Amino acid sequence: MRENILIAVIDYPQSTLTTDPMQKVRVEEISLIMREPHAFEFVQKYGLHGFLIYKPEEPEHIWLNVQILRNLGFPPPESVVTKYKSADFLKVSNWKSLLLKIEQDPEKSGQIRLKTLKNHFRKFSYKAIQLADRSLIFALEESVQNIIQQLSYGIAGAVNSEEISQMKKRFELKRLFIEQAPSAIAMFDNNLKYIAVSKRWLKDYNIENLDVIGKSHYEIFPEIGENWKRIHQECLSGAIHSMDEECFVRADGTTNWITWEVRPWYNSENRIGGIIMHTADITEIKNSQTENYRKQELMEKVLESVEVGIVACDAKGNLTLFNQATKDWHGLPARPVPKEELSRHYGLYNAEGTRALKPEEIPLIKALNSGTISNELIKIRPVNGEEVTVSVNGVQLFDHEGKLDGAVVAMHNINHRIKAEEKLRISEQTFRGSFEHAAIGMAILDIEGNWLKVNKSLCNIIGYTEKELKKLSFQDITHPDDLHTDLNLLNELVADERKYYHMEKRYFHKDGSIVFINLAVSLVRDHHGAPLHFVSQITDITKEKIASQQLKQTLGELESIFNSSTQVSIISTDSEGRIISFNKGAEKMLGYSQKEVSQQLNITSIHLNSELEEFSNRLFAEAEIYELPEFLERISTSKDFKNKDWTYVRKNGSELPVQLAITSITENNENKGFLFMAIDITNLKLVEEELSNVMLITQEQNARLKNFAHIVSHNLRSHSSNIGMLLDLSMRDYPELKNNEIFSHLTNASGNLSETIEHLNEVTLINTAVEINLEAVNLYKSVENIKHSITAIAATQGVKIRNNISEDKNVLGVPAYIDSILLNFMTNAVKYSSSHRESYVALTAEKQDDGFVKIDIEDNGLGIDLKKHGRKLFGMYKTFHNHKDSRGIGLFITKNQIEALHGKIKVKSIPGQGTTFSIYLKSYEKS
């Protein structure tokens, strides 16, 4: 619905109407509108000189107040507000258009033309307000140009005294108007002297303190140039000049921009009485325009030079801005493209690059539709060029009326950031992995020394959990003797006097013990250079420290031994063989003093030349050329000469045998010299000679004893056989002797003697020619053969025999001995089985690292009390169970057979549970 509007018309300032007879009418008008308080305030502010009312119920009429009628040249009516036909004051078509426009105009302001008494139209500016009774009211403010034009023509025209009086009155009124005019206006006579001037003129030109009336314009502004003077003269001749903007330089050098109009005014004789100048200082506007232009130029340059993509669109989504960075990324200029084609045309994809964006997902369209977007990621994939990932921020744009005018987005290329973040992620993962799984202790501490993060290795080093450590500072667990040095280095680090530091220090372990560590500390700073935190690397060197202390102690002891030893000769040389050190033992052994040999004698001086030549011939080929260092190096590394017997030559020329060990002294894989350690073996040589003689005698005696044993066994066997035969013959001839007790004892004694002689002969032959008969014996087959041979006995006893030996297991031995050994142990296991449980004999074989095969023969029989019988277990004629067949010779012979094969035997047994014999024989493969 069309609004009722009040138009306020700006009249002369109230201060100029104090003597005006219409003041009473003015008061009445104001009292009329006071019935609407908001209308009264509005009229006071904008319509102090009159107002016009329009009522929609009478569209062909308007109501004008007294002031507006006076401004149009009409005599004042008696009523405050008078009703008129709108066609008498307004062009009907324009009036109707104006009413329609106001409905859509939120400002409700503009311009309107009203007809004067002389039938010409004058322009007014208006502002509007709606009254409570829904009346439509318009208000107008007359433009300055109209007023100046009235001034220039209104002064003339008087023809009689009454008119002259009225003219003077009007002139005075116009002068007062000029003084109070809100713009800069000045009135001059023909000599360019001031007649009237507005306060605004005085203020704009900074001459408020001057009395300019009656003074020449050129006197007030001596800097006025000839061009202005020419304009003034042309206007005095009837011309009218104006300029929308012009630069005016003051005498003090300041610059003003003005818009101006100069026109003549006419006197009663219709002659030019002078000129009226109207100016407006637009310096601020001009400066603002200049600044706006500069900002616009700067903005355009910035938009074209920044590496930020800027894209804008209007309210319909049509592109309006597409800066250079955006063109470079897309490889395309901006051109009209439907929303549905934007993604395809410009290569717009989601952040993962897996699909093109839908129209509503495009950031620019999204900002246009929804308002603000922040840090949205998309990919730009041009037809040609590098793929770009951008972070997009956008907002809506609004016009001066608050209506949506479009949207703009800013796109930041974050390819470098993504790469940096990926590197940072990898770096952080690497650091985290290195930190958490490092073999050394690692920690992050704040500037105060409090533990922020520690790894497991550090916790293991000092015994605290991470939770416990975070309640402490490094100062709390540092040995007080090391704390001062540590803090000083830390302060130097914070002061940027060093980049890192290393030191050895001591921590207190949680259990109170001392932990020696090697500490490395560096400082991490923020982008401003301020310290953030310390990174510490802690290596536990407690073992090394203890070892170092022990080494120092050992070296001290060795040095004491070196200096005090008189029985061992210790000599060190350089790499050329020159003697460097010579201990007391060497002095005593060779007769030289330390001073006599140090750096003066060569090591060859104390050796026999013939012996050196013999050994060198063994170490080097006949045509091989060598020097002493090569000889010493080779002999020190040769196994054949390790701890070999040498001959030393004393100072007096005498010789003595020594056992000599030669060791190369190296540092960083470089030979620095040699160490010769020797002991006098003169007495040992004498003892060896004596032992050699004793061994010869012993060998001869053993040979005689063996011959004696053969002779004795042979002769005793012959005599025993004869006795046995005689007893058998007597038994045949005299059968009754069978029942003779004495004859029975004699027969048993003869049998026992024969058996004893047989055993002695067997033991004597065990070691005879064993080495000659050694061969590979398959254990599995041997056990299987014996297993079959004693099957009947095992079945009778109810014993199961388990052969768990692999078929490829071979030992080095004499087959008859191996069979005898296995038969003896297996038959004993069957013979002494338990009748109280299901019995078994189990055999296994396992190859050992030392080249032997371990054969285990395990049973669950009666067992042997080793505490009682262990020492005599393998003795001759020793029995441990009351068995009718026990003779006490089997284990004795078996042990001898095993030892003859260079083996050994062990036994484990528990009475009532069983026995395990472990036999160790040489492996055939190893041999």
C-alpha cells in the first residue's frame, strides 16, 4: 500500500526571521505538527521552512504550508495550511511517477519541481516521513543554484519608492540569506569589492578573522591569477562561468580543490551591479577520490601480483573477477560458463581428487548461497600444468542497500604446505619411532628442567617410571657435584652461546645407586627464537666406567708387576724392533740395565743369529725379501711359534733357554710395536731331560711287564688246562669222586682259575693294536643285532627294548668292542630289571659339538646306590645285586674297552627307579 509521506522544506535559518511578521504563522504551523511527536522532530531537523501534505483519499489535491508558498512567490494565505489542486503546482505525470518511486525507495529522498507564481518550475530536494493518520506528505529543500539565481535577478525591478523600499527590504533579506547560507557564497560590486559574504566562505578560505566587506577580492587573495581575473571581467560583461572541479593554490602553498560558479547580478536599471560567486571546497572529496583511485590501483596491482587466487561473481553466479594467479592455476582466462560446467571447464575436484565438484559444492557458489566458507580444500586439475590443492575462504558481497550483490573467494595454494606437512609427518614419525625405540635414553624437558616426555630406555637406566619422572626435575636426580657444571652449560645454551653440549655426569638411580651417563643436550626454539624445550640423549656408561676403573687398577697392578717382577722378562719394542722398555726381570735375566738397552739395542741383540735364521727360513720362502718388522709381525701371528722355546744371549755372551711369547701391539689397526715375555726354562729343561730318561725306562719296563703278562697268562693257561684235564680224567676213571666234597671243591677252583686267567688275558689284549683296527661302526645296526640275540632273555624277563638311534649314526671304533660294550650294558639292563613294573631299555644317540657321539642306555630297573658303590662301580669282581649270574667283571672290561677307543662313560642312577649309562665315542664324520 502506498505510504503517506511528509516532505520537509528547508527555509532560511530561524535567526534571520526574528522581525518577520510571519513568525506567528510559523509557530502555528509547528504547533499543528506537534500532535505527531516523531513528525515534529523530523520537521525540526529537515523541514523548518515548510512542508507539503498529500492524502491518498484525495489524490487530486495537495496541502501547502505558508513558508513553501512564500518561497514560490505567492502571497501568504490566512490559513496555516491551504488546500490546492496538485495540477496547479505539479506536473501530474511526474507527480504520479514520484509517488510510485517513493514506495520502492527506502531512503525516501530525491528531487521535485514546483511551479512558482511566474509559472516557471523551481527544483527542491525532499525527505519523507509517514504520519500516523496515513496521510502522504512530501517536503522540499530549495537548491543553492535556485537561490543564487534569485539573488542575481531579484535585486533589480523596482520602479517607485514603495518598490524601492520593498527592494531594499528584499536586498537586506538576501544579504542575510547569503551570510547564513550553508555554502560558500560571496557578492561583489563592479570593482570586485565584497558586498555580502557567507560564513561558509570565510571558513573555507580561512579568513574568518578578517572584515572583508568593502575590501577588494584581490586584496584579500593577492595570489589570484590572471585567468581568474579574466573570468571576473567576462562575468561583469554578462557571461556566466562555472567549473565542476579546479585546483586552487593558495599563497601559503596549500592546495584546494573547488567547484564554482560566477554570474553577474543586476541593479534596478537592469544593469550589471557586480558578480555573485558560489564555490564549494571539494578538497576532501577530491582527496578521497584520489585516495580511492590509489587504493583501487593498488588493489588491482595487488590482485594481479599476489599468489592468492581471487575469484568473484555477481548475484546470479556470473564471474566478475578472475585474477592472474587464478588464471595461472587453471591455465584459462575467465569467460561466461554455466554453473553446471564450472567444474569441468576449470578442473575443480574434491580434496582427494577422486571426483569433480558438483555445482553446489563449488566454493564460490557455496559462499554465494550460504554466506561464509572457511578453509575448504579443493583440487584444481588443469588440462596442462601442475595439479594445485587450494584452501578456500569466501564471503557474500552486498550493495549499499544491503542487498546480495555477489560473492568472492580467496584461494591459497597449499601444495608446499601439504609437502611440508608430509615431511613433518614423516619426520615426526621417524623422531617418535627413534625416540620411543632408541637403545639410549632420550627425553624432552621444559626450560625449568622438568621432564615432559621420556622413553623406556631412560626409565630402565635410572629405574623410574615415566609417571614418576614427570613429578621430578633433572636437578632432583643429578649428583650435586655435577649439577653446577650442568646448569652453567644449560645457561650458555639458552643464551645462544653454544648450539649443544656434551658432558659426563652422574644420576641417582631410584634404588640410590650411582648411574654414570654421557649426556648430550640441544635446545629447540620457536619461530621468534624463544627457547621452547630441551632434547636430551642419555647413554648409560656405568659398565664402561666400572671397567675403566678396573682397567686403571689392573694397569696399575700390571705396571707394579712389570716393575717388580724378577722371574719374568718383559721387553717392549717399537715397530722397527728397537727396545723401549726393559723390566727388572729382563735386567736380572740378561745382565743389561734399562739405560743400556733403551733405544740403543735391537731385539736381535739378545737372540742367537742361527736361531733367527732357522726360524726365518721356516716363515719365508727362499727368494722372499723381508725386513725385521715383517719377520717380527709374521712370527707374532704364527701359531707354530706361539709360546715357543728360544735361546737368549746374555750380556756376557752366555746362553739360556727361555719360553718366549711374542705379541703385536696395535692401535687403530696399525702396528705400534711388539711385546716379548720370557721365562727362564733352564731348570725346566733339566727336569724335561730327567723326565725323558724316566719315560724311556718306564717304556722299557712296560714292555717287559706286557711280555711278562703274556708269558704268565700263557704258562698259567697251560698249567690250568693240564689241571683241568687231569681232574676230568680222574672223574672218568673214578666216577665215585664226583660225590667227594674235596674233589668237588678242587674242580670248582680249577674252573675259577681258568676263568681268571682268561679275563686277565682279555684285559691285556684290549689295548693291543686298537688304532690299527678302528673303522666306522653303525650304531643302529649294532643295537638291532644285539636286540635280536637277546630277544629270548628279554621276553623271559618281560623287558621291552626300544632302539631310538637314527640309522645314519656312525662312530669310530672296533666293531667287536662296540658289540661287546652294547651287549654288556643291554644284558645287564635286562638282567637287573624290576618285577614290580613294566620294564624297558631305551637307547638313543646324539652328536655333540666336540666331535663325540653321546649314547644313552636307559632302563627303569633296580638301579644302583651310587653314594655307596659309586667309587667301585667299574672295579674288577665288584657286584651290587644278589643275582646268581653276577660275576663283577663285565663293567670293568667294558670301561677298559671304551677308554681304549678314546671314549668315556658317565652314569646316573636312583635305586628302585632305574639307571642311565652315557657313553661318549668319537663320531666317524668328525674324525
